[in-house]
Amino acid sequence: MVVWTVVFVSAYTLAVWNNYALFTYHAALYELVLGVDKAKDGPAMYWYGWIATSAIAAGLAGLAACWLPESLTRRIWSGWAWLVPLASILFFAWLLRGYFLR
């Protein structure tokens, strides 16, 4: 669970920062487009694509971690499961600082 959490949060942060959306949803048009697409007749929603991108990356990392030897997985510090999300929250606060400092 630690590996999945750390990879999901890290992948989500990178996906938002670099706009790596698996797909884009145009709510006004009820249209789903693979990859990143510019806004058409209303705002483009990338959030769903960022979540899907992160879930796939975390799922693959979680499966890979299942094959690691137990002697190695016992050494993974469980604190990463809360430290990485906390760092991500601080990053998003910095990223959205324009909204907070108006």
C-alpha cells in the first residue's frame, strides 16, 4: 500500500504540473477525447485524465512491488505514505498561490 500511495501521489503531481492527462472531457459537448485537448465550447476538464494516468502508474508500480522479496519490502519506511502526500499538498499550495494571495 505504501508503494501505491507514494507512486499515485507522485504521478498525480507530475501529471498536473506537466498536464499528462490520459483523456480530456468536454462537459458542454459531452465529448471525451484521448490525450490533452484544448477547450472548445466551454472549459476542458483534465482532472479525470490526471486521475486515470496516476491510477495506471500506481497500479503498475504496485504490481511490480508485489514481486519484490519480502526482506526488501520490510525495509520500506511506512512514513512515505504520509510524507509524500504532505509534500504534494505543499506543492499544490505553492502552485495555486495566486488564488490564495489575491
